[in-house]
Amino acid sequence: MSASRQSLWARVGGWLAAGVVAATLAGCATGGNMGTDPLPSWNDGASKQAIVDFVRDVTKEGSPNYVAPSQRIATFDNDGTLWVEQPIYTQFALMIAQLKAAKPRPEWVNNPTYKALMADDMKTAMAGGEKALLGLLFQANSGMSVDDYDKAIRQWFATARHPTLKRPYTELVYQPQLELLKYLRANGFKTFIVSGGTMEAMRPWAEEVYGIPPEQVVGSSQTIKYDVATGKLMREPSLFFLDDGPGKPVGINLHIGQRPILAFGNSDGDMHMLKYTTDGPGRRLGLIVHHDDAQREFAYDRQSSMGKLDKALDQAPANKWIVVSMKKDWKQVFPSAK
């Protein structure tokens, strides 16, 4: 082979090698191997494309919107965003079971919320507001150590089933969101749960189900007291912090210490978290799950007593929040049955 032909083939080989490297890097930028779809349970469309474009933009070095890995914070609401919240919040089902199993207290006898819960009348029970309901429910598991409560949570989730879908609650997580969490982490994001539910009720299983470790779970919290005599953390019968509505940005500041660049919610209770996120400088992304699929899950929004989506839905266009249609944007809702 002539020297000139050898030189030509050397250049061609270099071009091909460079192309393979570039393609490989492109595959890494989408959180998977070349030619694979990191979000297979998402239908192709504007919502999926907005997510992919955002991730590529903020993770590409040299991009004017590049964000350093240490600042790639993504927050997700839990109920209705990562898993099912109808007909009642999962934690309410858990706490009602605890309340029914607890020995009745004299102060509960004439409590209308208690009577309603015993009759499985959630409409009446919710009439006094979430704080009143939580106050009563917290009384049922007060006096327990944090470790004993952790065991009780694990035991309940091991046997409890959803009343209509008849599957364990930890199987009623949304497959598209599991893929999104994995995709974000593959691209240098740190993913957090920021929920109105209590941290203690989510931390025992969040890492196994979502890949989110306990220290990255932000939520409401019951008052905890350290008992010097026993060396145990004990649960008190009162609400310490409500991580919902305007409380969510406060919870983010207290536990995370950084403003997220991506936030995903599904209700008016997430509106302040979305606003706090997208009001920051640089490129940011706010997303809302719209439950509009009665066939595969539930359809609800403005009139729902659980996960009401009204004001946030109205404010989405002005804030450029992406409204994700469960019916149109998700190929699959839940993971395949085990």
C-alpha cells in the first residue's frame, strides 16, 4: 500500500473513531447506551422532549445554561407525583389503621373526626382540614420510639393492599417517574422527595423503591423528643412541621440548602415549590402530573379533596410549567405486576 493511501486510511480511521466517541458521549448524555431510550414509558411528544432538552442543555459543558453537578437538584412531590394518592393518601390509610388498632382515648369519644374515621367517612373526616386530622392521627402513634415506628411502617407496607387496585402500595409507583429519576441521576442530578407526607413514613422504603436514600427525603414531621434516660428518640403527639404548600420551599431550604433547578408536582400543594424552583436564575423546569386517566388510574383535578389541582393548573402557562398528561404522555402507568 502506498504511503499516500496509508495516510488516507489513517485519516478515515481517525474520523470514524472520533464519530464513535462522539456518539458514545451523546449516548451518555441521555443517560443510556447509544440508540437506547432512557424514558421508554414516556410517549414521544412535547413533555418528553422538554425533559430531554432541559437535561441536555444544563449538563452540556460549554452550554450557556450549563449547571455544575453540585447544583443539579431535582425535587419530586410523592403523593400523586411518584405514586397513587386516591381514594385517600396512602399515609392516611396507614395512620387510620394505626388509629383503629389503638386503644380508644376518652378525648376521642366525642371527636367528630374520630367518629368519621371509625365509620370510614373520609369526607366528614377531611371537613376539619388536614391539620386537625393529622393532629388526631399523630396521637395514635405517639409514645412510640422512632425505631419501633420504623418497624411498624415496614410491617404495614409488607401486608397492606390498595382498596381498589389490590396491589401493594409500593408497587403502585409510576413507571415513567422511576425512569425519570434514574435518567436524572445518570446525568449528575441529586433527586429528592419533598412531600406533605411525613419523612418517617417514607424513609423506610424510599431507597428500595425510588433509589432515593433516607437523607434525601424531605417531608412533614411529628415532634420528636430525645429521652435521656433510655437514650431513645420518642414520638410526641403533635405536628412539628407541615411540608406542604408554602411550607415546601421552607423545607427545601432547611433540609437541602439549595434552590432546585427541576421540580415535579401534581397539585396546588406543590405550587409554591414549583414557583420557588422556576423563579430562580438560569434555565429551570417545572412539571405537573395531570391525572386524566380514569381507565388506568384515576381522573381528578379541580374538585378533588385529595391532590386538588386547580390554581396550579391555571398558573402553569404563565410560569411555563409543563403539564404532563397521564393519559397522553405515559405509555405505562404502573410497573408490571411481580
